[in-house]
Amino acid sequence: MLYPEIVIAGCGNPLFADDGFGPAVIEELQKLTLPDNVGVIDAGLGGPHFIFTLLDPEVTKKLIIVDCADFGAEPGSITKLRVEDLPPGSYRDAHSWDIAEPLMRIKDRIEITVIGCQPKRVTDPEMEIGLSDEVL
């Protein structure tokens, strides 16, 4: 299914420790048998590009983004955020595109939920592969 009704997109870079939370969740979801109307994608660093090009608001009704998010909680804590909760400029991809901006453009046509995991460490620019025990 090219454009599923429900899309779960994992964002982040597994080369920077807990920033790989989103792709790790997608890897686990891909092992499951999900309903036919659910699609999962590892959006990696291309979250904004994915939103602009790979969603069809005529078909996709719900977008769930999974990513690490620093919201000042204990490492490994999970929170549900609305698009309006995302501070402008706080979530950028590798090309400095703000992910909140494209989400704001489509939020009236697609139900959007952001699931954030509080990281223990994000090592950018130093590389460290693997999630911390708290996030794992």
C-alpha cells in the first residue's frame, strides 16, 4: 500500500546514541503483523522531506511520529505531544529543515501525534551506536 491510512514514522539517527530511538521502534514494529491500513517507515534524518513528499492527505488520516525529544523528564520517559507543543526550530533534520513547519501545514487534514522519548544522551557530532539502557 503506497499511502496507508495510518503512518508510523520513526525519525532520528542511530549513529548518535538515543537519537536512534525512532528507527529502533520502527525496526521492532516491522517484526509484527500490523493491519493492512497501517504503514511503518524509518524516516531517519529525512522527517520533513518525508512529510512533504510521501504523505497523501487524501488517503492518510493519521500520522504518528516517533522520535527522541528532550522535555526535561527522566531518561526513557515517553510523552505524547501535539504539533502545537513542538517549539519552532527545536526539531530539525540534517539539512536544518524544521519538522514542525510541515506538520503545521497538514495538521488540519491529517491527525498528527508525536511520541517522544526523553534521551539520556545524544552524542552528535560524536558517533555512538546504540541506545542507552534507559531508552532501550
